[in-house]
Amino acid sequence: MKRDQPASHVGPFSAEDEDDNTMHLRKDYRWQIRDVGTEPLLIDLVWNDRLRGVAETLLGEGMLQPPVVGGRPMGSEGAAWPGGPVDPAVNEGIRGIYCTLPHGDAPRQSIGDHTDGHPFNLGIVGLIDEVLPEGGGFRIWPGSHKRLYPTFQMQYDQPRIPYYAHLPSYKGIIHSPAYLAELADIMADTKPVDCWGQTGDVVLWHHRLVHAAPPNYTQQMRQAVLNDFSRTDLDRCRLDPPQANMWRDWSDRTQQVSVAYSEAFAVAQRLPTATGESAGMQDQRG
Ligand SMILES: [Fe+2]
């Protein structure tokens, strides 16, 4: 792979370019650069007045857990269990730069829709290069957070089965039957929305939202910075069961705001409009 030769960016990674280092993972079409997550440059990209201001408006002024410059990045302790994923909660900084290589002519494959199983409050995906439609941006299932939130045992965590080498059949995150049933319904009745845009555009998403990193069918690599914002009281709130008011731990302002949005906002954000049509797009992507 050569920086100035876009044709060399088409995935999957060749065997010689693959890397299973959890701090710098390169496999198939995914490139997850985590060792930069506590570098000042990357922290400034997320922990700046504008973006922090948005997160504080949503979660509460003075309520954000700050990142630690020079701290331990995500992936420092390897996978959560052998062969498993890295736990994003073991992290003192930004999650890192997550890239999806172009798929080229490879057949379209199913993608990993999921909710995150680790505790935090508000996620962001920030584009650090232009991402075109079908460019691998960020796929979400609108409204899924409100339907799934009540199906968890705890507001922010999920119970896990420990990994034992001699008992390999069960390991990892446990999903409740209610969660699995609701997720199946969401997959059947909710059309996902692909978020894409210009350099600097940011997707803000609720902790319990179903999401995926979709395939990239453009000619350029998808490059995004991911971060999880957590409140300073997360440790105290995390074991509470789902609340009647699912916005209890959000700012007063968030709890008081109207959920409606204007036609102009819908057009600007490429959201479905009041008439049911997606503004400015043919296929309801936005
Ligand atoms: Fe995720």
C-alpha cells in the first residue's frame, strides 16, 4: 500500500500488510489505528471547544470525563479474550482512527450490525476525509436506541461469560432474549441510514443505537476518528437498570428539548422529511 497510489488502497490487506497488533490492527478491509489515541493531536481533534461544547450540551456542563494526554490508548491490554474483540472501555483517550479500505469489485457482504457492549454515554464518528455515499461512512438504525434500551439488564453494561480455554463453547457478551427479539424486529422493520459527508462532519450517536461500519464501494479509503464520551458519574450510574426516563443521565437541556426538527434542518442533514421523502437523496441515505 502506497499513500500516493489510491489503487493500492483497495482491500483486502495483503498477507504481508496484515497486522494483528490490537494497537494497530490491519485485517481484511479494516484498519484500526489506536496507538495514536492519547496523542495531543488526536485528542485536540475531539476535545476541542466546539465538539466538547456539543457533548456538554447533551450530557451536562462539567460532566465529561476528560482524556489523558499520553495515557494508555485502547488496545493496550490486547483483546478482551483470546480471539475476541478489544474492549473500547479500557482506554484513556480517543478510540482512534478507523479506516475501511475500498472493496473494489468484491461481492457485497453482510455487515456487522450491533450495539456496543461496553459502558459510555455518547459516541461520535468524525470524518477526517470526504466520504461519499456507499463510501463506508457509518450506518445507523434510527430509533433503535429507544427500543433496545429497556431490554438490557443494566443501563450501560452487559454481562459477560468469562473465557476459559477448556470450556470454549460459551464466552463473551450475553444478550437477553428480549434484546434479541427486538433487534430482529428492528432489522425487519427499520431502514438503516448511511451517514457520509465532508471532512470534519461528525455523527453523534446514542450508546444503545444499532450501528455498523458498512462496506466501502467507492475508490477512496474511509477515514474516521471514533470517540466515546463518558460522564464523570458513569461508574455510579452504570449498574442501574434501565430507567423509566431513558434520558435521566443526560443534561436538563437535552431532556427538555423538542424531538421535532424543521424541514430546513432535514434538508441540511439529508434526513427524511415530513412528506416521507429523503431530502436531496434518492435512496434515503443521509
Ligand atoms: Fe460498535
